[in-house]
Amino acid sequence: MTKNDDIYDVMVIGAGFAGMAAALFASAQGLKVVQTGATGGIDFSTGFIDLMGVHPIAEGKRWKNPWSAIEAVVQDCPNHPYGLLSCDEIFESVALFTRFLAEQGLEYIGHTDRNTCSLTPAGTIKRTYRVPKTAWNGSVALGKKAPTLIVDFYGLKGFSGVQLVETQKHHWPELKTVRIQFPSGRGELYPEHMAWALADPAVQEKMIAAIMPHAVDVEYIGFPAVLGLNDPQKVVDHLAALSGKKIFEIPTMPPSIAGPRLRAVFDRGLPAQGVRTHSQKLVTSVKELDSGMFEFSVGTGAAMLPVVAKKAILATGRFFGKGLRAERKKLVEPVFDLPVVQPETREQWHEQDFFAPQGHPVNSAGIEVDERLRPIGQSGRPAYDNLYAAGAILAHHDWMRMKCGAGLAIATAYKAVKELTR
């Protein structure tokens, strides 16, 4: 018999942006929360928080104002998950999420009414809603087209200063690059190892000493995002003091250090708020008890744990987070066996053109929900009154091409918690 002390108010299934946000928002409401899930999209994140950047996808139209973009999306695609939320709810969710990050030492910056233009590791420009403070000077330098030096390192894959400068040379003539040896380590370099090494002020000093002969005539110095793991702003501030220049980071190609930084914030911040976490453990089965509560089996074998919760939020993402599974002829949702909105046949999953500008139909597959974000079952009604869904697992959006992934995950998690506390 399960004791009342062992019963949770909410089980959050998922460990990506939506899962982390749901656990954060639910614990902030004073609920007893347990969370589990596999590696989610947060681990491979650029660190940017997108709200809405591109619509229509086929036209590749980029939006300066994300709120206008959301309004257009909801009008043109009424089934999009943003259609279930108000702009106030979206704004409040991102504000609460970034406030938590700032309290944990990872500050984010952005504009209220417009997207910020930021450099990508390929040298292209990305429009996003919030960027880490460590990247902000890069957006300022980009806007001013200021004299800027991009630092590259021998042995670091996923980042090329030469490519970045070549891509931008017609728009940003005072952008240049230099490639140096990393002061701690030779051969192939990995962002996480570099970040750990750069926690040492002595390594920072050696690096700046190698850079400064190339930075005499610049105002800004940009680095790949390897400037520390747990307190990158401290590293940025120290480099600025050493150089007299304005310092910023540019994300590397995944896996970048931005994901582990976010993961570290939640790994230390959520348990401090009372959330019980079962990292890297999947829900292997679930049954509905006579009381209406759920009993989950978490993990496998001797390490399997039973978890009982009054309510649950399904935030498992799509394929990467194991929220959806592709079988030979159909897509399935493996935890609750919910119906999946998907093309009728597997042949219709993808367009003939791999780079089809409108994307592939399978990218909009997912779970249908009602106005309260409760997943719809086979009957056409909510499968359970106490089950909610949030994030990429929701149907009718292509977050990657629309540039709305993190924002949609955070906002729908906020809405799901709001609904389950009604």
C-alpha cells in the first residue's frame, strides 16, 4: 500500500526544455513534484531561447517582432499550440523561466518587443528572443558592425572563424579572425574540456596574451562558447578586464557547452526547490489506479522504482527525447499509447526533396490536446482528466523551422501547470 508521503502531486515525464520548465513551474506552486526522463533537446541546445522567428516556413519569412509572428501563425495555423495560449501567458512563462536561470547565475538578455539578431557558428544570422548574457555583446557588435576579432582554436571542431568571416565579409567589413593554440591541451579539442580548463584564471591569462597582438585595432572579441561551464560570466568579465575589450561568445555546433550549462542549472536548482529527480531514467510502464492516480514504473530491472502521482505532465519531446517512436508503418507514443497525429502512410512522412522549403509532414506529428492541454484519446475526448502534455510532443508545429522550440516548450509547460492547478 502506498503511503500518502510517497504520493506526488505531479509527475513530470521529460527532461528537455518542457520537462524542466514544467518541474520548475509546478514546484513554484508548492506542489510535490517528481521528474524523470532521458536526455532531451536542452542538452544539444545553442543556449538561445527562440519564441517565433520564421513563418510561413515555405517562404522562409523572418520576423523581427515575435509577437506579430505568433499572431500570424495562430491566424494561418489555428491548430498550432500557441493558439491555446495568450500572449500574456507566453510572456510570463519566459520571464519566470529566465528569472530562475538568473538566480542560478545564468543570466539572459533580450528585448521585450523584438527578436535579437545573433551570430551562429556557420556565420549566418539567427533571430531569437533571449540570449545568454555572455553572447549579448556579439549582438551589439553585429548591430554596429563594429571592429571585431573572432578567435578560433586549432583542433576545435564545429566552429570556424574563417567560415564565419567569409559568410559576413560583405555585410561586416571590419570583422576578422585569428586561429591560435589553446593554452591547455593539444590535438582534438572538445568544448566541455576547454570550459573546465578556462575556469583557471592562469589559462585565461595565457589565452589573452596570445590573442592581444591580433586585437589592437578591435573593439570586440568573440570566442566559441567555451568560456567556462558553471560561471561563464565570471570568465567573460575577467577576459574583458585583461584585454580592455568587450567579450562575447558564439555557440559551437552541437554538442555545445550551452546545453550542459543549462542542464547544470536545473540539476542543482530543481532539487533545491524540492523536486525529486530521476535523471536518465525512462518510464517503462504506467497504470491508472482505482483512485484515479497514476502508478509509474521508472527504470528497469533491480533499479526499477514505482512512483505514484495524482497528476502527470507528458513532456517527452519527439524522437530525440523518446516521446515518439517510429515503427515500420506508424508513429507511436510509448508511455500512455496515445493516438499520434501523423500522415496516413509512411510514404507521406517525407517530401521527395530532402531540403523541401516547407519541411516534412512528419515534423508536425504529435499528440492532439484539448484547450486545457489534455491529450486526446481514441474516443476523441481527453484520455485522462489528470494528464497534460507540453513541448515538442504536441502536434501541428515544426519548431525547428519555425524557430519556436524553447519558447513553445516553456510556454506550454506554464499553461499545463496552470491548468492542473485549477
